[in-house]
Amino acid sequence: MITEERKEWLFHRYRLPWETMNTIIGGTSPIDMDRLFITTEESAERFLTNYGYKFSSPAERFELKKLYLRALAFIKEMFLVSERELKIPAQFEDLEDLRSLLLWVSDEKRSDERTWACAISRVMHTMAHTENSLNEEYFPQIRKQIIDRFQKHIFVDTNGKLYLGEGVERIPLIRWEVKEEKPFDSIVLKLLHKAENVAEDIFDRVGFRVVTETKMDTLLSIKYFRSHHIIMFANIKPTRSRNTLLDLDIVKRETDELFDELRAGKMDEETFVDKFQKIEGDLSMDELGRRRANPFSSEAYKSIQFTCRQLIRISNPLIPHLKQMEEIVSGLPPSGEKKSLEASITNLPVQETIKFFFPFEIQLMDEESYIENMKGRASYEEYKANQLLAAKKRVLGVLMH
């Protein structure tokens, strides 16, 4: 006969935490959980410390409180302006001890406190990943390195005409746009409707739009980027490539036919170039629909876009301090302690340069498609509104019903 005490032990030992299990190995995002399982202030403190905020440190508690207040402000400004009947309860406005937030998130009853605590925690989690990303600290340098690599290949002639490249291989451009830096709240909003919910998965923080005269010039622009090593095909992220502009099978077939005629001497150079530039290669409507991966994007939007990664090099900010320490130690009188200090500084595993890959996005289209895409600006505003609504529903959940 199993005692009650032993039954309790067996439950504790073998009962699986299905909600967190689904997050770890089932592909569910942690922000889609509707509760935690924290029952004491001590376990709440351990959770926060292991998450990354040492609760016993006043400085880190202050950092956590700032994150909390920023999350409250985000919810009010982004979600509650259009939800006038919803208001964050007073106990959250006046919350001092953030362990209480986790205890509310873990409440067995589906109370308003638990629902609001979950909503605030989702935004805090997303902001924490955005604020503490390595990329965030170095972003101005990252952005400059990527843009500089492209900008030196953009030329303007005396008539103000824009070109990619120069000389005989130059490609006329209608527009060359560098994407503006994305504000912090926009990054958070974008993450809140993404399954991954990780700042490193925002791929368009640095981006370019290339508008050419013809569709075929978009492909020649990609060829230029590749041949001049502005992009490395080995560093392309294949799952991020989208083409709703051209059917490459049609383009290949028609260009092959043109080359056959050229080899056979059936056309002069002017005719060849003219026919090449007039290749349309339009996608069928069915194929166009299949290629749209973003549920918020406009059906009329036509472009080629892809994500590449560039190896970024940042000077290690510790190096000047280490050199200063070396100078101080070198000025000390000879001693065993001095030798020990010199050896310690020399043997520190610090690299002079920090290196990591960072993604950027390129979008290409011809002039006609650009004009049509801009006519669909209302569709873009609808896209942003749908994105906001999706994030709001995900964060607020049942509070919206």
C-alpha cells in the first residue's frame, strides 16, 4: 500500500511540467504560456537571478524596475489607447517588489491579476532581449560598416542621374534608399508577433531598397553585388529570400534563347540588349500567392528581397583600459609582484577585435512595380495595423474579450 506521503513524492518526481516542456522541445514561444509555477518569494528570486537579473543586487533590482515601468508605458501607449475600457489595475502601477509579479503570473486561478501580470511579463521579456542584445550596444558601428560597403558603389553623374557601379557595367537606378533606423518600440512590437521573439531574429534593422528602370536590371544589380563581393552568396539566409517579381524559370528560358540567337549571329548588339531588357517573366497569380510568406503583406506588393549577413569587426572597448593598466604596472619598481601583474595582464584572454555576423536586407524592384507598390501604401498602413492587432491580442489575451 502506498502512503499518502509516498504518493506525493511520486507526483513530485514524475509529473511533467507540460507547459514549459512544450516551450523547450515543442516549439511553443515562452510568451504564449498563460502561467508560471512559482509559489514563494524565494523561488521567484531564484527565477529572476537565473533569468539574468541578480535580485540581491540593488543595481540590478533598479534595472529590473526600469524595465517594468517601460513595459507599462509600452502597453498603455501601444495597446490601451484604442481599448478605453481597459486600464492597468492600481496594484500594478504601485508595484515595488517584482517578485510579486511572478507570484501573480503563477496564480492557479485565472484572475485579472494573473492575466495582467502575464501581459506585463510578456512585454518585459521581449524588451529584456532587445535591450540586452550584443547588437544593441554596437548598432551604430554595425550600421555604418554595412552601409559603407554599399555606398561606395553608388554614383551620381553631372545630370543627377543615379547609378550602381561605374563605367560600362553601371546600372541606372531610379531610387537608392537606405532604411531608417528602427525605433526601440517598433522592434519590440515586431518581436511580440513573431514566434521566435528574439531580438537577433529581426533581420531588417539595416536594409536597402533598389529601384531599377527594368525588371531585368534588378537581376543585373544582384549580379553586380555578387561579382563585387558586396554580398557573399555563402552568407545568404535562404529561408528569408522572397521573389514575387519574376519567374526565374521563364527568365532563364528566354535569356538562353536570346544567347542562342546572338551566337548564331541572328541579331546585333542593340537588338539583343533591347530584347533582354524587355523580358517580363511575370509570375502567375497562383504562384504569386504561394510565394507570399508574410500573412500581413499586401497581395499587390512585387519585389525581390533577401537577407545577407556581414562579418562585423568592432574594436574591443577593453583594450585601451588594458593598455592603461600596462603603463601603470610598467612604472612600478621591480618586484615579484610586478612580474606577476605583468604576466596576468599579458595572459588575459582578450581579443583586440570583436567579430560577429549581422544580417541586412535588400529589396529590389523595377520602376513600374515601385509605383504600383507605393499606390498600395494604404495596404502598408493596413499591414502595420494588422501587425499591431496581432501583437495586442497575443499580449493582452482574454482581456480583449
